[in-house]
Amino acid sequence: MKNNSIKSDSKQIVVSQKVTKHNVPLILGFLFLILIILYCCYKSKLRIKKDLSLKQQQINEQKISLKKLLLDKEWLLKELHDRVKNNLQIVISLLNTQSAYLDNKEALLAIQNIQNRMYVMAIIHQKLYQNEDLSMIDMDWYIPELANYLKNVFDTENKITYNLDIENVELDVVQAIPLGLILNEAIVNAIQYAYPKTENGEVDIQLKKIKEAEYQLIISDHGVGFPDDFDFKNRNTFGMNLMQGLITQLEGSFTIKNENGLSIIINFKKAANYKQE
């Protein structure tokens, strides 16, 4: 009985050894397959990492290239504004020289008006040349600068007081130039005609926001105004025609009030694609 049990155990051991011996190649093959998969994953990870590194390098090179292009563009714009300003100043100087040889008061006045309009544009280009932002003009700086220039040109420091109420708003140069020319026409008109018999007077300039992205510019005086029967709409003068053309360029509207002096009211919208303050 005991011998039979020993024989049975021996057979089981032999069978187990045979099974183990048969399974060893399978196990080794499975382990080898796992190693191959792990190696492939590692190589794939290295390839992806290399591709990502290459793409990042390309992106960095593109950023550097774009930054260089942007700097070049800014430099060219600054040069453009500087040259426009210089050219306008040259023309102003030529007109000033030419006026020295004229005796006709109307011709002299016409030349002075042209010089003033050119200066309106010249100081904008000068400011843009000095600014980091090459397209926006701070009206809180520009309007006082323009008023001060006209005060000096017409020597009205002791005659006319300028009351300024300017909201802090930046306008694109496309809107700032026509607005500046409108201001020039209105202020010069007040200087020349509002106070013919008095020594002292006032010019009020107000720029304020009345709605979202909508602004109102008011230039008013407390002078003699115009006669009650004066027809503004059918008044065919260069100044009036210029102002109407500039209002059209602004895509705005304007009204003239002849009460206790003259008030010019301009409503316009700050274009949506321009920078908001």
C-alpha cells in the first residue's frame, strides 16, 4: 500500500515537471513579448517627445520672427508719422515765408487758416511718433494742446479764456484728425467773430460720453452770435463745407445753436473696432 502511494507521488512529480518544462518556453515568450511592447512604447514616447520638441522649436522661431516683424512694422510706422509731421512743418514754413510777401489781408488770412489746419494734423503725427501706441490719440492731451496753439497764434491769452471739460478718451487717428479739424474751425471762428466789441470773452470746449461708445463734442462761446435770420444750412462757405465733410467722415451729426452766443454740437460714435478706454 505504501509502495503504491510512493509510486503515485512519483508519477505526479514527473507529470508536474513535464508541465513546468512545457510552460517555461511559453512564460519566457510572454515575458519577451512584454519587453518588446515596453520597448516599442519607450521608442514611441521618445519619438513623440522629439516631435513635440521640434514643433516647440518651430513655434519659438515663428514667435521670434513675428516679434521681429512687429518691431519692424512699429519702426516703419514711427518713421512714417515722423516724416509726415516733418513734411507738414515744411509746408507750414513755406506758407509762412510766402505770407511775408503778401499784402492782401484775405490772402494772408487764407494762408494762416491753411497753416492752422496743417498744424492740427502735424501735432497728431508728432504724438503718434512719440507714443508706444501708434494709432490712438489721447483727446485729454490733444484738445488742450490745440487750444493752447491757437491761443498763441492769435495772441488771445489776455482776451479769451478757454474752459475745457474733456473726458479721458482715446480715439483712433482716423477719427482724431477730422475731430481736430472741426475743433480748429470752431475755435478760430469764435476767436475771430464772437467778441468783436469786447476785450474779454470765453470759449467752452466739452467732450463727454453720452452713451456706450457715443460721444458729444460741444464748442461754444458767449459772444454776439449770428443774426436771427442767418441760414446755416444754405451758407456756402469753405469753413462750413469743410465742417460738413468732416462730420460725414466721422459718421456723426452736428447742430448749431444760436442762443447766448454760438454753440456747435457734434455727436459721433467711437468705432467698434477701435480700442476702448
